[in-house]
Amino acid sequence: MSQDQTRFIFITGGVVSSLGKGIAAASIGRLLRARGLSVQIQKFDPYINVDPGTMSPYQHGEVFVTEDGAETDLDLGHYERFTDANTSRASNVTAGGIYNAVIRRERRGDYLGATVQVVPHITDEIKQRVQVVADSSDVDFVITEIGGTVGDIESLPFLEAIRQFPVEVGRRRCMFIHLTLVPYIGHAGELKTKPTQHSVNELRRIGISPDMVLCRSESVLSTEIRRKIALFASLPVDAIVSAYDVPDVYSCPLTFHEQGVDDFILKDHFGIDAPAPDLESWRAIVERAAALSDEVRIALVGKYVKLEDAYLSVAEALRHSGIHHDCKVKIEWIDSETVQQPAVTALLSEMDGILIPGGFGGRGFEGKIAAAKLAREHGIPYLGVCLGMHVAVSEFARHVAGMPGANSTEMDPETPYPVIDLLPEQREIADMGGTMRLGADPVRVKEGTQAHAAYREGVVYERHRHRYEVNNHLRKQLEAAGLVFSGTTPDERLVEISELPREVHPFYVASQFHPEFKSRPDRPAPLFREFVGAARAHRERGARAGSLEADAGSLEANGEVGVSRVA
Ligand code: GLN
């Protein structure tokens, strides 16, 4: 489709936040892709931060990193996993980013003396950010999710901009979808449509009439309730969709399809004749995920484990890997500050795998070192991501390579062995936002290593987000002690992957980059896939050893004590 034919879908939310607009947008994206159409999804966030890069994971959840190195909202991860299309810097726009651009232009004098105002200057900038996605990717559909809830003061400029948008491109090229909540009131035994009614009215007051209403509810909405909502929303009943709770978010595109969402969007709304959907591979994944026969337990040792969204892509990559290996991955969320408590150490030693994800700052770092040591000494599969690699390297340096007190200078600037140190290009940087090494870079993977067995390729592209790296001055010493640097930048200047040889440990691999960002339900990130495979093998070895012990125990009980345990 040429650019002047791109269609625009705007998704707004009402009643309360956290209803899953991101999943809804991603699911619609998946459906359109399944109908042979190309899609880009973008998210508008009404907060003043220029991007979420500097926000605490407790405020915001994970920071998702795009190929081109933008630090973005975690919904972009959903978009990529559902549509299998990479997002970009243009896919996440915040109010702060918009104001920043407008104010910079004002300082340059670009407005030629005009008074700079929310309307038209801020709203024009917002509209331009929608158009930029259409122009740069030449897609059939741009889906724009507006963060926040209708009625918020903050999201008003965004809503005003999307209200204006059809004036420029034509109403027939635009669609407004509104996501609301239909709560169940227990003591009345009823689903209540009133909040949806108010929310649709609020949207109308701003000048936007929704073309479709997605209703979140605990259970499926009856036709009667949908009809009631249709009536007050002035919509056909087919435009009222029951977005009921499902155990697996990956089944949302299927439940939407069953209710004719893609047909309504394409045929009824836009008048597009698209091929029948190909949802077979997606359905296969959903069915496999629901029927996993096995289970592995992975400890995720981090600082923000009280908010699982802080590690969303890591958890998803583990899930994808589990689906690949036909086993459910049960994550034990371990607060790194508790690792040295005896009960937690005991729990960790029973795990099938230990994963240390990315992180910043010293709190809990020693707990992570203890967890990595335990994994190394007990032959428990280990995967370290970014900070998790700094942990693995520091631990190895201290306890194997004879460098007591070895550390990352992020944790201890005075360490006698700064095995992890600032990237040289980071030394002069004072600003915190957007200044790390960010985005996809090539990684050369050394043949004959665990990493190469995972990737089966000599050069791969993975996404980064860090300031610190393995210190080249101590690299040789670490290698001499047995640590293998199985991935580097193509010029070998930076270490990208570290591991222990297979003869020493079944799986002890850590990467400077974040493989989780590129994991897809049907294509798990290779290092995660191999890690979960190793965890499963570890559990089976344990089970075998356990049953051998039990056999030997029962033989002993039978008086056949002469039989060796090492059968
Ligand atoms: N804090 C470390 C650094 O800046 C690791 C970053 C991360 O884990 N994403 O290098």
C-alpha cells in the first residue's frame, strides 16, 4: 500500500488504567498481519519524562530496547512479540519528548515570533509523530495506542491531536477503538455497563466517537449486554467486543478473531478485501503453551522482583523457551538481598537453573555474586544478562582467578581488580538519559563454544543497554584462569559473551547484551532456549540421581547392601 493509503487505528482506554491496551493493540496487530497486511504499532505516553530510560522499574516496569537503541515502554515488547515486526525510536512518544522537540524548535527561533501553544504546536507535533511511522515504514496500518485513561488531564493534547488527525487524512482512513471495563459487582450479581457508558461519553465530549468498543470483563459478555452497550455507543452490536479474561495473553488474538474483530475492522469499517487469516502457527503456539507436560524451576535473582513487569521480556523469553522444550518454566522470584539467608540459599541449590538479569547499582550485588557462585559450584545452569555477566565475571575473578575483591567499578570504584569498568566512551558523559550503549550491534560468536552451539551463526545482532564492560586490561588473566570469552564485537574490542567450558560446567553463559528483547513465541532467544534446555537436562539428571539413590536406599532396606550405588 502506498503511504497515502495507510490506515490509522487509534486505541484509547477508559474507566481505569491497566486494562491491557497494549495487549489489545498487539492482538489487533497480529490479526491484521494474519490477514496479510503490514502493521506498525506505536505508543503515546502522556508523562513528562523524555523516555522511560531514567525511570525506576518500580514506576514503570521494564525498559524495552528497540533495534535502533531507543529506551521505550514495555508495551513495545508486546507489539514485537505479537506482530513479529521490529519497532523503532518512532514507536514510543512521550509528552516530554513532544515538548522537548517543540521547545528546542522555539529556542532556535523556528516559530518566527509566534506564541507557541498546545494547540496547534504540540498537537501538530503529535500528529507528525503518527505520520512519521506511516512515512518511514510504508505499512498498511499504523496502530497508535494512547497511554493513560480518557479524562486524565495529561492525555488531553494526545486525544485532541488524534481527534484532528482524520481532518487531515480523511475519516475513512481512521478508526477509533476504545477499551473499557465492564465490572462484575458481586453483591448485585451483575455486570455493570455504566462505567463504559460514561467513558464513551467522555470520549465523545472531546470530539471522538469510537468505532469499536472492547470491553474488558472477567467473563464473556452476553449478547444482551453487548447490545445494550451498542445502543448507547450508537454502534452495531458487532462493534462491541467481549475482551474477557484469558489465562494466556497469547490467546487474545484468537478470542478477538472468534468475535469477528478483524472482519469488522477490515470489511465493515475500512472496506478492505483481505485474504482469510492465517492463524495456524499462532494457534499451534497457544495450544502447545497450554499443554506443556514438563516443568523446570528457574530462579530469577534480581532487585525488583516484587514487580514482575520489571523483568517482562526475560520472563517471556523463558516462556518461549519452555514452549520450545515442552516444559512450563516456573520462575522463583528471588530478591537478591535475601540470597545469603540459609533458607534462600537452600532453595537456590534446588533450582534447575539460575538467571541473573540486567540491573543497576550496588544494592543486592553481593547476593547475586553468591547466587552465581552457587550455580558455578553446584553445576546448576546459569544465564547472566548484562549485569548478570558482570556478576559472573566478578565472581569468577574473585574465587577462581585469584583476584580477591574483584568487582565492577559501578559497585566499587576502589576495587583492586576492576574486572568490569566503564566503557571508555562513557567516561565523560554526565547526562543519565539516553546515553548508554544502546541498541543492536553485531556480536562475533566463537566456534566450538556454548554460545555458538546456541546461535549456530558466526555473527549475530543483539540489543544492548549498558555503560560498563569487561576490562580489557584483565581479560587475558581471566582467560588464563579458564573463563572463555565466546562472543566479542567484530573488532574484538568489547567482550559480548562469557562462558565456562562444557567440561567444567554444563551451562554457564552470560551475555553483555539482552537476548530477551528479540525473543518471539515461536523463536525463543537462542541463549534462553539453550539455558532452559540445560535446566531441563539438569533436572532430569537430578531426578535420575535421586531415583538411583532411592533404589539403593530400598536395596539397603532389603539387606542387599553390597550393591553399588553407582549402577
Ligand atoms: N549497570 C550495568 C551497566 O550499566 C548493567 C546494565 C544492565 O544490566 N542493563 O553496564
